[in-house]
Amino acid sequence: MRRNTIVRSVHDLGMAAWFGGSLMGAVGLNGAASAVDDRSERTRVANVGWSRWTPVNAAGIAANLLGSAAVLAANKGRVATQSGVGKSSTAKAALTAGAMVATAYGRALGKKLERAGDVPAEGSLEPGKETPEDVARVQRRLRVVQWVIPAMTGGLVVLNALHGEQQRPNQVFGGIARRVLGRG
């Protein structure tokens, strides 16, 4: 049996960056922007932080995808023969696609805020009375998306833990036996 330590590490480090960065951004960066004294600079401060994070986030997502593909290739036999592994792999692929769409949508919304320039706001994602309505609409959407991304990537962490459990020898044997006996 061959070890896959490197590709698993690439996968896990990429997921850590994606999950951790999105959660820290939602809690820390967007939250800290509300403390900026000049209300017209609050969105800009958050936008600068997100723009600096974007290349690191993209590298994390790419690492996660490359690692996922390599781990899937290394485990293709288990995916095909062990009951439950194919379903959890399909769920993980679907959740990954959803998280990628949410991340891209979040970045597109962020770019709209950047283009809006300095506008008065209560926080980076909290419009104020003087916030233009088009900017306020983007802020409200992004306020939801900022939580969707860590929720989805957190779900991927959970599915990754499930995959680890499915690799225990008793799980592998039982899963293959259920598949052969037509019970899974």
C-alpha cells in the first residue's frame, strides 16, 4: 500500500486556507472595518484586505482541488468497491463546486464594492442611511455570502473526516462486503 502524505497535505492545507481565510475575513476583517473612524473608508479598508487575500485564497483553492484529484485517483478502487465511499465522494465534489461558485460570486460582489469607491457605511457590509442603494444591495448580498463560504468549506472538512473514517480497516472490509452482498 502506497502512502499519499504529500497530496493529502496539499489537499488539507488548501482546505485550511480556504475555510480559515473565509471565516477570518467574515469575523475579523469585515468586523474590524466597522471600527474605522471615517465611515466613508470602511468599505475600502475591507476591500483592500480582501484584495490582498484573494491570491492566497486562489492558491489554497487550487491546492485543495489538485490534492482532491490526486487523493481520488489514489483511492479510485475504494470509491468503486466500498459501499458509501462513492456517495460521500459525490457529495464532496458537489459541495466543492458549490463552495467555488459561492467564492467566485463573493469575489464578484467584492469587486463591485471596490468599484464603488469610498461610500459612507456603518461597516464593510452594513449600509448606512447615506449609502447609495446599489452599494447597499451589494453589501446585503455579500453579508449572506460571507457566511455561506465558511459553512460550505466547513462541510468539506467534515466530509474529509468521514473519508478518513471510511479508510479504517474495519470500514473498508465492511463496506466492500456490503457492496458484494448487494446491501450497500
